[in-house]
Amino acid sequence: MEQHLPSLWTKSTALSRPR
């Protein structure tokens, strides 16, 4: 999806998965 923006992806995942 957003391979060019791994930072955003990680942030989105972190928000969705706080753990």
C-alpha cells in the first residue's frame, strides 16, 4: 500500500495496535 511511506504505515499500525 504505502511502501514509499513506511513511517506512516508504522504509525497507522501502532495506532491501530497500541501493543
